[in-house]
Amino acid sequence: MSPADSLSNQGPRHTALVRITHWITVLSFAALLVTGIELIISHPRFYWGEVGHSQMSPLFRIPIPSSRSTVPSGYGYVLPDQNGWSRYLHFEAAWALLITGLVYLVFGLRTRHFRKNLFPAPPDRTWSAVARVIAKHLRLAPPDEAEARTYNVLQRVTYLFVVFVLFPLVIWTGLAMSPSFNSSFPWAVNVLGGRQSARTLHFLISLSLVVFLFIHVAMIVLTGFATRMREMIIGADPVSQEGT
Amino acid sequence: MNKISRRKFVTAGIATAAGVSGLAVASKLAQRYGLVPPDSRGIFGPGETLSYAAHRLFSRNSLAREFPRSMISKVPFANATDPPDDEFKRLQSGGFADWRLSVEGMVAHPVSLSLSDLKTFPVRSQITEVVCEEGWSYVAEWIGTPLHEVLKASGVLPQARYLVYFSIQPDWWDSIDIDDALHPQTLLTYAMNDGDLPVSFGGPLRLRVPRQLGYKSVKFVTRLVVTDSAKGYVGAIDPKSPNYGYSWYAGI
């Protein structure tokens, strides 16, 4: 699909499906992030392999205080334990994210959302097209008319990576920490190198999702926060937008 | 109201009615097949019920991973435990010869067993991982009597649904469902690696539940009660329990 085709498409910028699943994902991700940080505080040390604990040397540690007296954090105090509600909410939000993700996947395939809006258009599937977009970003050039209606190749590749690589990986590494899930699917944790490797990978992948989140929000602010929010909340028909 | 919106309205009404009655039927079926955990109420209830139901549907009889001897942790981690009380110290000074484990509740033959009684049952040894909810873990060999051997000898009544187990330490208890109680790896553990189970690891007797997080493996176990309701003994919702606020099901 060429940019001209997208321009002639007078529907909303984002379909209702994309808008609804986007905001449920935002809420779930926020809950997962806050509770995830809280759970790390009870043991801010990361290991590689099957096992690891306070008397073993970590792969790396985060220099923050801990909510457990058994963790040698170097701080002279112990934070209050908030793991109860944190774990409850972490898994409840994970279910919300998983179900939303499946709905998005099924409807995205049925409505050809991925093919139309996310897979790079044939002329864009070259390194020079990618280089052109990067150069334009570096010049801080404002998006042209076509780009207001569709995603450029860099955005498409990034969103595909987040949707089809990072989110599946973060779900997998999360499940690989469940002793009961592992009893049914031992390979799911064994191929990752063990339980502590799964935990470390879960942390690192979550961190890359947070990096994506920062860039994503920064780009929205830079390209017009109000317009982008209107598009993602009410769909914002481009015709009615002309005056803005 | 025009024709199309009326049709939409009727369709939406039927869909809602079908959805609500579908949920009611699903809830009845879930109760009947033991897919609803005792802490299914409150704002975290839906997530907790989904996790428990999924695990009971797909992992009811699965076995926790067992490891080769070479993977036994050189340094296991005991974690912090309250200092033992006077009653414990008295039993300890007698080499735990007077330690008793009582089996009560919905059983045909309630019994009280000493550690040497327990050792007359078939022995099982398994190399499994202790997985703490905080994130750390270690692997050790655990030796003891499978709980199902003791329960079967006592004759569990058909209406039994939960097992409540108590530590000698006041206000330390927890409960598991009957599936986990009868699971082949749920172990009344009295030995670890090459010796008796050290006190710091829960000796003389700890109930190991290897498919759940470590806090379900209560140390210094003295009393088992088979019941049809965990009411009053759901650690997650009793402020007296050390597991207060923690989810009852810890398979995740």
C-alpha cells in the first residue's frame, strides 16, 4: 500500500480494536511494571543458571535497599514487605495483558491489521529506505502528510518487534519462573538455562520494554501530544482534524 | 429508535444474557471441579482464580522437575526463621524422640506418629528446587515419607478437599488442596542431602510442596487436619498467619 492509498482512506487513524487493546495494555503494563519493581526489591540480585541466593555471587545486582533482612544490600535498613499484593496484581495484570494480546492477535490477523499497518510496504523493505527515515529523524524534520496517516518503516519494524518478539518473550520468561508451569513444561525453563536465567532474562526484556516505552512516549510528545492522544482515544477522523 | 439500532439493541441484549448465564454455568462447573481457590474474592480474585484454574486444568498431576545429583547446591540457603520456643528446645534436647505428628479431621483412623513411626512408611528421596517467592532458589535432596502414604493409611474420607498443616510454632500453618496433598512429590521430609533435616531448614519435620513457592513448605510440622473447607485456615486471608496477604495458591 502506498502512502497515497493511506491518505485516501478516510476511516479513523486507529481502529476501535487497536485503541481499546492499546489502553488495556497500557493499564496492565503499568501494573506489571510497578509490581515488578516491588518484587525485585525483595531480592535485587540476579543470577545465571538454575539456582542463586544471597550466599552465592550474583551475575549483577541493583544497588538499592531490599525489603528482606537476608539480602546484603549495603544499606542499614530494611524496606517494608509489599510482595503480597504485588504478586497478586502482577499475575492479574499478566492475565489481562495475555487475554488482550490474544484478542489483538486474532482480530489483527482477521482484519489484516498487521499486513496493512505494520509490515513494511514493499518499497520500504530496503536498507536505503530505513537509512532515509533515520536521516530524517536526525534532521528532526517534521513528519510529512503521508506519515500522519501511516507508520514509517522504522516505526513498523519497532512495533512488530515489540508485539511479536518482546511481549512473547516476557510472557515466556515469566511463565518459566512458575514451579507449577515448569512441572508441565520443563523444557520451557530448561532451554533458557534454568530458573535463575529465566528470572534474569525476564528482567532484561522488561527493561527493553521500558526503553521502548520511553522512546514511544517521547515521540508522541515531539510529534504533537494532543493530536496523537486524540487519535488513540477517539480515533480522530483526519477530515475533522484539518483545522488543528 | 430505527430498525438497525433496535436490531443491535436486541442482539446486544441476547449476547449479554448469554454471557451472564454462561458465566454462571462456568462458575458452577469451576466450583464442582475444584478450580476455584479459597481466596477467589476481592479485587485480585479473578486473576487468582484464572491462575489456579489453569494450573488445575493443565497441571493437576504433573511432576515438579527433579535434578541430577550433580546439581545439588553446594550451599543451600536456610532463610531466616524465628528462634525456636521452649517447647521446641525441650523436644530438641531429647533428640526429637518425643516429636509427634497427628493426623486428624476427615480420616477414618486418626493417628499420632513419632518420627520413627514415620520412618516405617515407604521412603522417597527426590532432588528438587526450593523456589522462594522473593526470587532466590537452591536444589537439595529431600528424603521422607510421601504424605499420600500417611493419608491413605489413615483413610481419607471422600468429602475431603483440603489439608491444613500446622507448625509447632504458634500461628504458623497453611493449607493445600487435596490434589497437592495426595501428589506423589508432597513429602513429609525428615532428611536432607546426607543427614537429618537441620533445624534451620525445618527439621525435624517439614512438609515439602515442590510444585509451589517455598512459603507453602511449612517448617516443624506437628499436625495435619483433613477438611472439606479451608475456611479459617486460608493463610492469605487470615491476619494471624505469617502468609497473610500472600496468595493461597503459590504454584505460580
